[in-house]
Amino acid sequence: MAAARRVFADPAADAARLLVRLALFLLMVATPIAELIYRGPLYVFLPVGACILIIAGRLASARAREDRRPRLLKILSSPIAGAALFLFFWAGLSLLWTPFPDEAATRFFKAAGTALLVFFAILALPAKTEAENLYLLPIGLAITAVATFALTLFAPQIFWQGEHPDSTLAQRSVMTLTVLLWPALGALGLRERWLLAVVLAAAVTAAALATFIQVALVALALSAVVYAIAVSDPQKVGQILGFGLAGLALLAPVAALVTLAITNLGHVPHVGPGLVFADLFLREWPRFITGHGVDFAQRALEIGVLPHGAPRSILFKFWYELGILGVLAFAVLAVGSFIAAGRAPIYIAPALLAGLVSFLVVTIWGAETTQIWWISLAGLDAIALALFCKGLPLAKRPLAPPAETEPFEADSSADFGD
């Protein structure tokens, strides 16, 4: 009876721990695998898992009588949070002048609700990730990668071909693997399971090669290079990446205009997304101050307001929909995020920087990254990165001190020496 009382001495803590394990299994294992079968599980599993994490956090904080408001206020007062809040504020304000307010409002509030739910789920995560929870995401990705490779080779064409390649099950599965790979590798690195990390990276690469989705292959290659460089000096790498991304976003119209000038000098036909961007910027430059309104770029392509060759990257959509103010907020957010990642502990920073690069490469050059599916996947990636960042490296046991020499043995050696 005494042993039973010791086991169940703290039911609130046991319940919170069980709920966290359940939520993480649903998010990190069930979600990637279920995405292989149909397109809907992410929309269901993410909010359900996030709500379970929030409930578990409330149980844990009530047990510890912890007031999380000071921590919340500290987070909200940071430059990263300020830039993110302004970006959402400006996007919401642009609903006043977007040509399709009903559809834009629906998408905006879905995205804002997802971001808010993910934020509170991350805030509710335990202060330290248990070792068992670190293995959940690698397990889920390993099963998904092997299944993706097999289905690409042997499944019906509906899995990897369709009218819109960006919405096929194979593409979504590979994008999920690409985005979630580095939190999984980082978790295995914390436990010093380097062989398992190599096997997992090889399985994800094989799945990407089988489907041959170019943006995923580029993201995997660039993130691997960033990881290798960041091992030696993550702070410097974080600064270079942050300011480089900010410069890429702010100078995108300048690059397009330079391309247009070179094309005119060479009397080359105006063909290509960059030249379309330059033409639009010259013809509509006052609207690039405020933007045309959130969610208008895709609608403009559908109704023919934008030419078929217009850019589809997220940077163009930021400029076209949110204008210079939205791009400035994104630049501040990028700089702050990469600098903060570079300043993380050395056992976290390289994988965290590589994960951010992998996500941003797909976000900037992917064609479906403004859809609710991608925003939901970004929320899942944020939870995975936060879970990894709260992990601790494998503890090293100190070597046992050498046994002291017995007095008799010392005396004996002394005698022999004489």
C-alpha cells in the first residue's frame, strides 16, 4: 500500500505527463503518417494536439502554482513578437482595401487562429523535454519516409501525379519530411544517436529523390550546408542568414528592376517572373506602399489581373499584398529569429538554424506556401522546434577517480626501490 501511495502521490503531474505524451504522439507520429493517406489529418490533429498540450500545461501550472503571466509579457515585449504582431495587424488592416474581403477574411482568421493556438501550445510545453518524447518525431518521420519511398515506386499514380503537383499526397508528404527533418535530427543529436540520425537523413533524402521535388532537394542541401558551417560559429552564421534574408526581401524589387534594365539593354524579350515583377512595380508603384490587400495575389492570378508568368514566391506576395510595411515587418522578424537561433546553446543552435533555413527555402520558393495547409504545417514545425529546444544533451558520467594506493603497497614499492 505504501508503494502504491508513492506511485500515485501526484495524480495531477501524472495526468499532465500522460496528456503531453498523448498530444506529442498525435502530432509527431500520427500526423506525418496520416498525411500519406489523405489530406485532412493536419487540419484536425494540429488543433486537437495543441489543445491537449494547453490542458496539460494548465494542470502542471495549477499543481506548481506557477504564474506564467510574467513569462508571457516578456515574450510579447521582444522584437520578434513585436514584428510578428505588427505583421498580423497590418494583414488584418489590409482587409479594408482588399478586393475580395470575404474570402480574404476567412483565410486570415484561420491563419491567425492557428498561429494563436500554436503559440499557447508552445507556451504550455514542459520546461524540459523528457528523453522519451524526443524520440517520437524521429519515429514518425522514419515510418513516413520509408512509406513515401515505397508508395512513390509502387502506389497508383494518384499518389504522386495530378493536375496540380503542389497538392498531391507525395508532394505534401515530402514537404512535411523536409520541414520536420531538422528538429528530428536535433533530437537524436541530443541523445547522441548519430547512426540513427544518418539513417533518418538518408531515408528522407531517398524519399525526396524518388519524388524528385526540386524545392525539397534544394532545401535539404542548403540546410545541410548551414548545419555544417554553424557547428563552428552559430552566432555569426545566424547574423549572416538573418541580415541576408532581410536584404533579399527588401531588395527584391531592385533586383527585378536591374534585371529589366539588363534585358532592355540586350534587347531580350520580357519573359520571366522577375521581369513581370519589374513591370508591375513600375506601373503600380504607389500600391506597393500599402499593398493590394491580403490574399489578393492568388485571386488576381485566377481572374487574369496578373499575367500567367507572374512570380508565385512568398516574397512577391508580401510586396504585392502587404507592401513595404509588411516586408519591413518580415525583415525584422527574420533578423530577430536568426540571431536568437544563433545565440542558442551550442548543442541546439546548428540544428535550429538548419531547420529555419529548410523551412524558409520551401516557404519562399514553394508555390503552395500561402495555403492553410502550409500554415498548419508551419505550426507543427514550430511545436517540434520548441520541443527540441527544451531538450537537454545526454549527461556525461564523470570518470571514477583512481583508487588510492594502500599504505602497505606504497611501503612495499619503497622498499623495493631501495
